[in-house]
Amino acid sequence: MKFYYVYILLCSDGSYYTGMTSDLEKRIQQHLEGKTYDNYTRSRRPIHLKWFLQCSTPDEAIRMEKKIKGWSRSKKEALIEENWDDLVKFSKNYTQFGKPD
């Protein structure tokens, strides 16, 4: 069975990059080598893999990648740190629930 991966990289400028691939090791190596000129991470090397999720279909991986790309930095960090309470807190609709203390 072929797997697909969603991943989060920490770039040298402190920003996060979220991507998806079918070959995680090869893709990370490409980021590290800066082989693609129009790549976000090329000028932000070195990069560090902070989190990844293995998916069984490309559609699942693409959906998750798009979802994470729309998240705040705080929510991405909660995911990376496996801080499920903060992940839930940062997922709430502040218009409906108000801002957390």
C-alpha cells in the first residue's frame, strides 16, 4: 500500500511550511538541498521536520494539508507539541465562544 504524508517544517526564519508528498524522506532532502528555485523553503534553510501525518489516500493528505495551511501559528504549534487542549482551544470560533483567557 502506498502512503502519503502531510508535514510541517520549521524554517530558519522561524516560519512554518506545510506540505504533502508521497515520499517524505525524498521531499525533505529536496527541501534541505534547495533544488527548487521557486520553493518557499529555499531561502529559509536550514529547515527541520517538526511534524508529519501518514495518510492512506492522496485526497486525505491534500485535505489535511489545506486545513493546516489555514491554521494560526498557535494552532500549528499545539499540533506539533501534541497539546490537544490548546488545539481544541485554538479551534473554537471566537465570534461564538469569545476569546480564551
